[in-house]
Amino acid sequence: MGNAEISRRSFLKGAGVAAVGAAALGAAGCASSTEGETSLGNTGATFEGMPESWEAEADFIILGTGGAGLSAAITAAKEELGTAIVLEASPEHFEGGNSRACWQLVCCPDSADELVKYQKALNGDYVVEDELLQAWANESVKTVEWLTDLGADMQETPYFAPEYPEVEGSSSVKTYFIDGHPGDAKCWEFLRDVASDFDIDIRYDSRGVELIHNPDTDEVYGIKTEDGRCFKAKKAVILGCGGFENNQEMLRSYFMAGFPYVGFQGTPYNRGDGLTMCERLGAQMWHTNTYTLDMCAVQYGDEQLQALDPAIVGSKPMVYRPSFSESDYIYVGMDGARFMYEEECALCRHGMVGMGGTHVTFRAPTPCWCIFGQKSYDASPEMVHESVTFGSGFFGMAGYGDELITNEDYINAGLMKKCDTIAELAAATGIDEAGLEYTINEYNGFVENQSDPKFHRGEPVYASFSMMEANDDDNKPVIEAFELSKIEPPFYALEYGTGLINTQGGAKRNANGQIIRNDNEPIGRLYGAGEFGSIFPFRYNGGGNFSESMSSGRIAVRHAATLDAWDAE
């Protein structure tokens, strides 16, 4: 343990850890006297449906151990705002949500006013009210200072700083990593360590599924978990429970039509519980059609998922695309035809690609395949494993994949196809054989002439931006010209598809973090934070979700702390 950690732990223990001690009162201390019609202390209200007993109580019941939930709980403890219990849907070893699975980049501009201008420009015609934007910006610019005060070593980086340099307000955008390094769950682990320093009460395998509320007023008094336990929130419930990336039914409703299933890169435990609970109370929903996403390679079948957790069998977890140093590969749909310029993925801005002077959501057929030859196979002998261990995504953060390392391992597991002929390749993938044969022969003909008239692959690409940082020289291509290579047998294939990094939609919240109805009035004692009802309706800057998770968690718990306990004598 380093001196910095010792210092941080000592400081935190003295700053507010005493505020947490009363969080886990047992059922005997908070049980209702009778089941059915129940008095609510000095509120004078009575209604049916209150629990006969409570599993535990605290001032704040917080859902989720991602950046939003942990930041809310840490703020409550550090600022002595009240007690907190955090409920986590996953088993302990998979906790952390998308905050643990993300790249750990924190976007923290240096001017709130400029940040508002920047985000308004990114929003375009998608309106977010000024009051909400300003409250979000005012707290977002304090995030690095907040982390530093907790003991983090925050270092500025050039990544996505800014992601849209051409729009107003972009010069204020700064991004940071803890210790200057991406991935490896560094920032989330720091938050988790701070929560541990404060002895914050975290309950695992505790998926919240029902808000306990007064049916006459909709005021929220607690939450019920999937296994029937009831937790009493004396002041408020704060939903930091993430989005709906692993709820295929919701995705069929909210994602673009034409995608019968959508894979995900983050946690498989985000199943839209917050949307379901809030809809029952008439909450207003927003941004349910907004996502950060990428084109990814499918990873692990049901056999591998069963070994990880039977609860996620049947899901579509994905990893980032393997990096190819050779050009003997193409992307094809089930008809066997190429559908895009293969390097376009590198120009995707968190799911947005340029089209006709604006941006549209990136899309790829579901499913589609990457077909490649021996050059690429030999050049990257651990191509999928390198994507798994990149440092982000669910499988990377969970530490799995060590049993599958080489390309041959993935072939033996059936996750990568190897075939000697096009006919075998078509049979193994389900791709139309005639279409696939035509496309491979056509592409190899393009290679002979070093000219791709279909998608102009191999030619230099000019644009005003690159994937990671601004291109200050308009005469410099963001993709240099390169030589095309033939795809020759043996043939290899990996299934690809559109992969969600995270959804942005959920219940709309006001400037205080309160979840609101369609009449814009808040639902009593109910708050939202993080990507569940995120501020982002369209384009977004990398690191914005992680930053917002922390700032919105702080906003929510501070406002909730101003409430009187509903059961106060």
C-alpha cells in the first residue's frame, strides 16, 4: 500500500465515515406494525401495500455500483448527508456496471459556460432545457477536482479532447485518466476503494424491481428486490442502475428497426429495471433512441456463458474488433456482399458517422461477418484475445478469456471459422454461397488493379477529424493510402455485429436529479443518475458518460439530503 493510499484512507476515515454506521438497521428496527393499512409517521398518510417488515433501512437506497451509485454513496458519507445502502443486481465479482467495463476516460472541461455551448452544438435539433444543461455543466467541471480531493492522481490526456473540435465550445474540453492510463477499471476501482474506506453497505445479487410507493401520491418509500426483500428509503431512492443493453425486448422497441438482436460490450446485468419501475409511476422517458456503439466481434457462445454465469446465457456479449495489420479482409452481410468501406469503423465517433453534412447512427447488418485470409491470421496470432484483454468491455474487466488465447483456441471452440473453400465457408457461416464467391472474386480483382471502385478502399481519406484527436492539418489524410491484399485460402471468419457500449435513455430528471412525470413535476423521493436517463440526446464526447455518472450521483444525493425523513416522529 503506497503513502498516497494511506493518506487518502486516513483522511476519509476522519472526514465522514461515522455517518455510515447506522445504514444497515435490521428488520426489527423498521418493520411496520401490521400488513395492509399502515400509518406513515407524522405524514398522516395511510395506504395498503406497505411491507410487513423491512430487510434494512437507510436515508438513501441507491441502485447500482457504477460511477453514479458509488459517487452518490461516497458523497453522502464524505459530506455527512445521511446513511446509504447500495443494491447491486450482479454477483460481487461482476459488480461495477458499465463504469467498470468502460475505458475509464473522464471528460472534465474547464468552463461550465463553454461546456453548455459545446453540448448544445452536439445536441443540434435535440433540445435539452437550459436549466438541466447548466446544472449538469456546473457539476461536471468539478469532477476531476472531486476525484483529486478523494486522493486520485488525475492526468490530462489527448484522447477525445475534444471529439468534435469543429463545433463551438470545443476548446474547453479536457479529458483525464487516473495515473494517465486507460482501461483496467482504474477509475472505477478507485471509487470502489473509497467506498470501502467509508464502509459503505453494498448488497449484491439484489436486483431492484419494484418501487414501494404511496398509490395516492406516488411518493416513493423504498424498493423491493427480485427475491422479495424490501429496503426502506427514509429520504429517497436513487436509481443509478444503468440502461437496457441486455434487454432484447426493450431493444426491439427502442433500437432502430431491422436489428432483431443487438450485442453489448458492457455489463450483461443492465436489463432496464429502472425504466420498468419508473414507467409504472408515470415517469417521462427521454433519449431511449440514443446510444454509444461500435461494430464489434461476437465473443463467447452459450457454453462459455454458462461457465461464467447461467443468468447471462442467451445474451450477445461482444468485444471490440480485432486490429488487422494486413488488408486481406472484408465485411459481408448474409447475402455475401460487402456493405461498407471497411476502415470507416475507425472514423466512427462513439456510434456516429458523417453523412450528408450531419451525423447518423452507425449501423451494420445483423448478423454480418468479417472474412479474412492467412496474412491477417498469421500477423495477429492472438487477434481476438487481444480485443478481450484490451482493458474495457465486460469480458476484459471480468478477467476472462485466459483459457482462449491463440487463434487456434478460438477455432477449436467454434468461435472462429476456418475453411479451405468458399463452399465450406458459406456452409459454416450461413452466408449465401454464390454471393460470397462473387464478392471474394470481385475483391481479389480489385486487388490486382489496386483500385476499389465500390468503396475506394486503399485510397487516402481526408476529414476534419481522426478517431482520437483533432487533425489540425486539412491536407493530411486521417487514413493514409495503403496496399490492398488478396483474400486467399484457407479462409477465416468471425461473426460481427452492432455492439452497444451503452444506452443513454431512461427516466427524465430535472436539474436536481429528481425523476419527473410528463407534466414535469417530480415524483416524490425518486432520483436518477448516470446513463439511466442521461443528459445526452444525440452526439456526445468520449468520457462524458463516466463523468456524468459521478456528477449526477453527487447532484442527486445532495438534493435528496434536504428532505425530511418520511417516517420522522
